[in-house]
Amino acid sequence: MSFLSNSGTVHVEVRVKNEFRLSEIRNSLERALLAYFHSASSLPRNLAFVPDIIQIQRQYLESVLLERDNGDGQAWQNTEIKYRFHFYMTQRVEATGGLFPAGGSGDSDDIDSVVSANHVLLPAVQFVGLWENLIYETGLKEKLLKFALSALTFSQHRVDMNVIACNRLLLLHGPPGTGKTSLCKALAQKLAIRTQGSYAYTHLVEINSHSLFSKWFSESGKLVARLFSKISELVADRNNLVCVLIDEVESLAYARSAMSSNEPRDAMRVVNAVLTQLDDIKACPNVLILATSNLAQSIDLAFLDRADMRLFIGYPGMPAIRAIYKGMLAELMTARVLQREALEAEDAEEGLLTQLAERSIGLSGRTLRKLPLLAHAQYTSSDLFELDQKISLSDFLDAMLEALEQHLAEQRLLKIESLEEL
């Protein structure tokens, strides 16, 4: 089978409330939603919503999300659309720690006391909405999703890896704060929803890289082998899809060619152990390795060579910055912190959003998402705002501009201090 679809297909991700049996309501919900889609003059795209359908059906729904594999570049015509439904429920209880060594501070002499990985069963409630709210250049998220689904399709079809290389290893690299780790988690969540027909369960195993280094000589390589042995227990059940996330992978796969003669030999053993385990686990068709790095130039070439896709995640450009700001302001309006106003009309009149976005070029998404809180915290005590009243959009944009200017000034000071220390 193939997890991919043609360009005319719209994926409908239907999140159902956990108190209902999915098998009993799936067909009636699908019919009700199809009728609603065909009668609606316009539909929200890439945004979770609760459709206005008859009450007996609506009571089952948490949300509905419509997405296209190739993004939103083409107009949607109801007569052309083929809907592909994905019904799911979020997991009631997280599966954490039970499979992996845990229970200590990491300072014990017993290596079993180290928490080597965090384990979550997907789709998880804490990742709901994460994919939609990560803003990148057009097509980037779709590119990642297509790669992952293609890699799993090759596995499903038992493509000979001796003929066509497919390690199912994805590396995201770039500066800190660009959302690489969040994107990997969101991708795993998306796969859990899209591949339910083939896998009963999807597991996310996030490796704690720092926990795999022991103070005891030669033990670090054993810790790596022991961790992957536990992962293999999950992978052994072909009903499981296992997504392994290695954050800051350069700490485990540091370039051996850059190691000095004074470097602990254990560091080289860790790299060798990681590469060996990756080679072993790729024979299993139901595992996907997701790795991130802030220092791709420090990663061992053998690891880089094993990555099927290496994708640079940089700072957001102007369109992405505007989209991030618009999303945050809309959330504050929904939360009734701001007065509900037409953002585009305000920007056309005063140009504050455009000015804010232009001044924000070169900042990470993580920094951008801090600004509303900083603006609110620093300026709500001034004459601009009353604590118990909603803030006007123009006043809040002014406050965000002031918070941004303060952040940029602090950045310049930090650079000056760094130069003085040199």
C-alpha cells in the first residue's frame, strides 16, 4: 500500500472524543461531514475547527482538520475534491518511562538508574495543534511528511535496501530556536494519525543523549546498546510504528575525525555504537529515526551519510514572521486578552504589524513567540492598559514593538560583551 495520495486529495483528520467507540460512529460521522463539506461555501484550511453539523453528530467531535499533501497553493473546488478520512482519539494516558531504565538521579553508580529515553504513545493530547501552529516557508512541512510517508511505503512494499538505499533517517539542522525538535514531534504525531490503517500504535521515543555517557570507562557504549535493545522490543511488534527522536545528535555522533588524541576513547565508542545500532535497526520496516542538530558541521560523516534527507531549518522569512504574529494575536483575541479587531485593516491604517515583522527579520521563531508575554508583562502597568480591560490591537502592537527593541538592544550588548572577553 501507499500512504501518499494524488494532488486532488484532501486529508480530513477527525479527532473524536474519547468516551465514544470509534467503530460505532465512524460511518455516520463520515456521511455527516461529507454532506457538510459539499454544502459549505468555504471551508477552513489547515486549521482545526468544529463543523456546524447536526447536534447528534457534533457531540462526538473534538475537531476537524482539512489538509492537502501539496499545501494550499491551489484553489479547492468541491466538485474535484477527494476526501480521505483519518479518525483518531488522543491517548488517555501517556506511556512514559515503563519500558526504559528510570528511577534515579543519574548520579548513582548503577547505570540502570539513568533515564535513557522518554516514551510517549501517540497521538498524544500535548501535541494536538502543534503541526498547524509551526510556521515555516511554504511546502517545508509537506516535504517532510511526504518523505516520511514515502520511506514507510517503501518498507511496506519490502523494497530491497541493497538495491535502493532507505535508512528511514531524517536530519533537521540549523540554528537554535527554529523549532526543529517541535517539528519532529509534530511529524511523529501526524504519522500516528495518517498511518492508523497499518499500525495499531505509534510510539515516540525521545533519547536523552546526555544520559548515555557514563563516568565509568567503556560503559557509555553499553548504555547505547542497552537503550536500542529496549527500542527493539517495541519494534519487534509489527503493529507498532516507532519514531525515535535523537535531539542534538552531535553529542552522540560527534565527528571522530575531529577528536584529538586527548579525547576520551569512550566518546569514539559511543559514535561507533550509535552507527552500529542504526545499521541494525534499519532492517525493521516499522521504525523512523528523527535527528536534530544545532552543529551539523560537528556530526560524524558516517552518520551524515546514513541520513536519507538532511534539511536546513533556518530563521523565518518575512511571510512566516507575519503568519506567526497573526496567529499569536488571533490567539490573544480568542483568549479575550485583546479586543477583537480586523488585523489587516489595522495594518493597512497604521502599518504596525508590517513594521514589527520587518524589525523581526533574523530572529528565531522561539524568540518571536516570547514577545507577546514580554510586551504584556512590561507595559500593562503603564497608562496604555487597564488590567481588567481588553487591550486594543494598536496599543498592544506598540507594546510588542517596544519589547522587540529592548530585546534587540540586549542582543547588541551581549555581542559587545562577547567581543570584549575575546
